Amino acid sequence: MEISVVVPVYNEEENIKEFTLQILPVMDSLKKSYEVLFIDDGSHDRSSLILKELIQTYPNIKLIRLNKNYGQHSAIFCGFEAALGEMIITIDADLQNPPSEIPKLVRKMEEGYEVVGGYREQRQDSILRKIPSFIVAKITSKLVNVPLKDYGCMLRAYRKELVKTMLTSGESATYIPALANSYASKIAEIPVAHQARTKGQSKYSLLRLLHLNFDLMTSFSLLPIQLIGISGLVISVFGLGFSFFLLLMRLIKGSEWAVQGVFTLFGILFFFVGLQVLAIGLMGEYIGRIYQEVRHRPRFRVQEIITSKSKNPN
Ligand code: UDP
Ligand code: MG
């Protein structure tokens, strides 16, 4: 098998048929053996039913149904485990990145890269969505030490060996493009088309997006907690100096002077308390992650696998 395409699907009944009808001719045109793996991430709609019908008619499709919703990245991991291809491509099912861009990735991969990521040149999402993505891309580039324009674009191609390495990381919450780049040495990025979602809704609420980005930051670096530690130190020194200053003023100017500073003190107190709470929260995040990892829970559970007959050129 030369190419596996991994497609996470969560409630995409309006897109899935159109997507399949678009991707199959594109894959055929490559004249390589391939499979399209749909991972139904616990959809509540007719996505799986539609896919089962398509499997009856078209070759080279496989559907893996997870028993509930585990999230896009876990679904992709499931696809990675099942993929047989030497090259593995991930793409969303919502047609925001058109399947017709796949040959571009394949050609770039043939130049010998381990990962080829797409970046959305003219991203058709709301500004509220683009600003956090921009910040995340900057921070991730620093953390993973690979400067990339777009860490959010899921139209990407990976070499099988790289995917195997990624699979040995047992981490349950991780961010696939960043994980890949932390292992890969030959990385390329090419522009790909991006359209607004025409059917269905984005599956990411603001909270979910925040959660994903938090996963991203805490799983690739200890920097957040280190920063808290350092600022804690700086603030303690500052607090100590301030106390000395107050004591001195009291000795020089007497007790009335200090009362006027009550509100300033409140302000400072709130600052410290806030910082402590933040530090505790951050420690909690790391401890929570350790707890999750030591439990070693599987990332997902497969409920059912359905395959269409294969009809490959070789
Ligand atoms: N998706 C998934 N599980 C989830 C959320 C999303 O498999 O819990 C899939 C979804 O069906 C789509 C892809 O991941 O194929 C990207 O989701 P979406 O388009 O909602 O994300 P956005 O483009 O808004 O970032
Ligand atoms: Mg989308």
C-alpha cells in the first residue's frame, strides 16, 4: 500500500458524501495503491450510515467507528494505527481543505521529506479564530523548535516511519502536527487552498479550542511552569524589599503614614493571591497530566470496522 488517507469524522453527514466523491477520483488520478480510512469519532448523526452505503459502491474505503467521541487528534491516532500506507495523509472531512490539494503534498513528499504540512494561505475563518491560531503557531514554533506558519492546518502528509515513532508516544493528550515535528528532521510546508465551511458547524467551541491549545503548550514544554516559578521568585524579592521600605517609613514617619497605604496594600495582596492561584492551577495541570499518563488509558475504543473491496492499480 502506497498511500493511506486518514479522515476524522464527527457529525459530518452533510459533507461526507461530497467529500468521498471528491477524494476518490483525486486518489485514482495518482495511480498509486491507496486506502481512505474514515474514523467516525462517535458521530450522533448519519455519517456512519452514509459511509456504509458508500463502501458498498466504491472501493478502497475503510470505516472505523469509535464507540464515542474522543476528539479529532485521538481519532487521527486511531487512523495512524490502522494505516497500511508508506505515506499517510490527514485531511478533514468538512471540505475546508479541498481533496484536490492532495497531489501537491504527494509530489512534495516524493522529494524526500518526512512531513509536508499545508498552510492555509487565505484562511477562510473568522478573525476570532485566526488570532489565537497565529499566537499558537508562534508559541509552538518556539516550543517545538521548528518554525512553521500554520500548526492548525490538518492537511498534512507523513512518512510511515515517523508515524510509527509518534505511535510509540503513549501520551493521551497531544497535538499531532507538533508531535510529528518534534521527531522529524526533514520538514516542508506548502500553501494549500482553504474554504469557509459551507455545511455543518465547526466542532470546536472556544472552550474546546482553549483546551487543545493548553494540551499543546503543556505537552511540549515546561516553560509555563518555569515562568511561574521565576516570577514567583521575582515577586518575593520585590515583596521583601517593599516590607523593608514600609518598616523604614514607619520608623521615620510614624504609624499614621502606613494607614494611607492600606488600599495599595490590598492591591498588592490581590496581585500575590492571584499569582498563587495561577501557580496552583498550573501545577494542577501538570499533575493532572502526570496522573493521566500513569494510568495509561488507551486513547480510544474501536466499535466496528467496515471495509470495501480494494481495487488498486498494483
Ligand atoms: N472532528 C473529529 N472529532 C471531534 C471534532 C472534530 O473527528 O471531536 C473532525 C471533524 O469532523 C472534521 C475535523 O475533525 O473532519 C476538523 O473539525 P472542524 O472542521 O470542526 O474544525 P475547524 O475546521 O473548525 O478547526
Ligand atoms: Mg473545519
